[in-house]
Amino acid sequence: MSMTSPTTQVVRPAGAGHETLYVLLLCLMILAVAGSVVAWRGEAQEVSSVGSHQLDARRDLSASEQGIYADLRVTLDEIHLLRQEQQALPTPATLADEGFAPFAQDASSVSRGGHAWQLLDAKAYFGQSQSPTVAGSFLMRLTAEDDSAPDIWLNRSSALPAPNDLTDAALNGAGWQQIVAQFDAGVTRQHRH
């Protein structure tokens, strides 16, 4: 009886070569998509820029200022509804009684600068900051009956008087800067330095 040397047989799993190919193709596809997204975002970022008299809502505001700005944008819809009902802009006291931020005086409003709100010339809300280092003073103009886009300005000066002239030129001259919100895909949130 002759001894035969044992033969080693490699059994490859069925389709192993195809699986490797599919994984490589998938990786390449993911890399291609990611690369094109990065390139597209880079191009879009170059397009957006704000003027020297403007502030970018995401990059140039403190956390407290961003909160107040967001509240003003939300409350703007309620102000429009109340104006239609009353045929006049609601007073800051009315808005505070209704519990609308940032007009309502609560712990949140105190920690974000303790703004004292007043209605100017029946066409703008002026929020004077008690702590300009936490959040500057705000001005929200409501000129037309149907102005749905918020027209909000910020001034970080201390002991700031209420503006008399609400034109762009006068506000710029007094150190006010308009807050602009750019919602293009290219602007990524950046922390203040």
C-alpha cells in the first residue's frame, strides 16, 4: 500500500473575486461623490460675502445675539398678524404679555443682555442692551405692510440712544450694522475667534 502525500486544496468562497470588485467600486463611488461635494461647496463659498455695513447672522454674532436674532425672525410673523388685527404695530408691552421672545422679560432675556424694548415712530422696534458685551442693541424696522423679510440691525455701542433717523445712511453713520442671513450651501458655520 503506497503512501500518497496529502494534497492541500484551497477552496475559495464562491464570488469572492466579485465581492472585492464591488467593494472597490463602491469605495471609488463614495470618493467621487465626496470630492464633487467638496468642490461644489468650495465654489459656492466664494460667491457669498457681506458688506462692511453688514453682519453675517451665522459668523459674526455672539451666541446671545444669534438667539435674539432668531427670536425676532420668529416673532415677526406674529407681529404681522397682530398688525392686521389692530391696524397698528403691537407695543413691546403687548408682545411681552403674549410671551413672545425676545420681548418677554424672563431669565433667558436677562442672561442675553436684558434688552429694554420700545416702539419707535410706529415703524421699528428698538431693544437697548443693558450688557453690550453679551449682546448688542437691536433694531427691527417694519416699513411696508407686507415686508416678510426681516430687516434687523445691531449696534454694540454702550449707552446707545434710540435712533431718530431710521434710514440706512443714518443708521450706518451711527454705527449700526444690518444682519444678513445667507442660506446658500457654501457658508459653513464658523466659531468666532
